[in-house]
Amino acid sequence: MDGTTIIKPAFNAKSTLYDVLQQKLDMPLLDQGLLPFVGDWKTIEGRSAAVLLAKITVSLSRGGNNTPWPLMHSVLALRGISISFYARKAIYVDAIVRDIIGNIGHAGFFVFPDQVYSLTNTAQCLHMVNATEGFVIETPKQALAYLKLYCWIICADDGPFQIIENKNQIMRVFDNVNVKKLAPLQVKKKKEEWALCANVLYGSSFFRAAFLLDEMGTIEMEDEEEIKLEKHDRKRNSGFKGEWQVGDTVKYFYERGAVK
């Protein structure tokens, strides 16, 4: 992409842009990097990635939205997950991007058949999409999926509120911890609202939280209780492996010794 504005993209097996994009995409990053949340993620690569990137770039430029590329970031890897809580089909795309000085972060997008939304790390952005695209939650599965996405998108000073479902997610960001068992996600319908409970990681704080989700897609945290993480090796200190820095459209997790 490298600063080039795509107006009428054409992709085929001999396309120069197609070749460039294939060289840029680094699929192992998806295994090495942080997973936004547990779900049925699909790696996006090859021609599908080239077409998707062109669609994102063209749609956002026409709509006057800010996008983290092509001028300030390059795309390293892409993955997507289907979302079912809107009136029409869509996917959430997690783009692993690198800025001009080498920092690697996450940029998020909703991709509908004829519309792309670049998601800022705020609740206001998500509520705007909900109002525009016909937000609807009808099943517990949808409510839980929305909670995981909402908490990943919405950031505060110490980063996103990640919903934790397995010990690998914890061990990815903490040194020397012993996680024996995690309580599962829970959901229950309460009149016009959904009551949910989940394990949450926010910065270096780990806790069990209760949430309320209303019919407009607003989520409020009702209660929380700290979950203590025991040391795997009592002779060694345990600690958080890095820190988050949140921009308008990209969130970065800096591990110790990373570029910053």
C-alpha cells in the first residue's frame, strides 16, 4: 500500500499489488501475537486479503473516515470473525499493523457487504454502528459474543478489557503465574436486559465481573471481584510482560524490550 491511493483496484494472479500484499502479510504473527478474544477466527491471506484491504481502503476514503493506513501504517496480518448481532451479515476484522517507526498494534474494522467501519477505541463508535446497522440480540450466544467484542474494542488508559476464557490468554501476558481453573462465561436474560459474568483482564488487573447489556448495545459493569494469580515458581517474581498504549484507531501492546 505504502501511501498509494487505490481508486479502481484490479486483482489477479499476476497483479503487482497482489504480489506486494502477499509479501507483506506475516501469518505467524497471528500465532505469536495477542488474541483479542476466544472465537472462531479465520486467517485472511492471499487474494482474499488483497481484495479485503482494497475494499477497506476505498470504502473508508469515500466515507471520509480515518484509517490507520496507507500513510501511517502497513498491514502485517489479518484475521476475521463472523458477527451475528446486526440485521445483516458482517465480519469483524483484526488487522495487525506496523507504524512508520516499527511499533506493532491492532486495528479493528466492521466489514459489511457495502460498508466498512473503522473502529475507534471508544464506546461512541460502536454505538453509532449499532444504531446504523440494526443491533439485535436474541440468544445467549449472541450476547456473549457481543460482550467479548465490546470489551476488546472499548479501551481506557490501561488498554482493552479482555474477556479471558483460558489460561493461555493469561500466560501470554503474565510471567510466572499458575492458573489452575477459570470460571466460565455466564449469561441470563432479565426482562429487556442480559446479565453476564466473565473473567476480565484490564492492564495488569485480573477480576471476575458482572455486566448488564441493554437492547441498544450499551454495556455496564455492575460488580467486580479480584482474581488472585498464584506464582508458578515461588522463588521468582511474577509480573505483567508489557503495557498498552491506545491511539485513536490502533492499540499497541509493548512487551519488554519492544520498540516504543
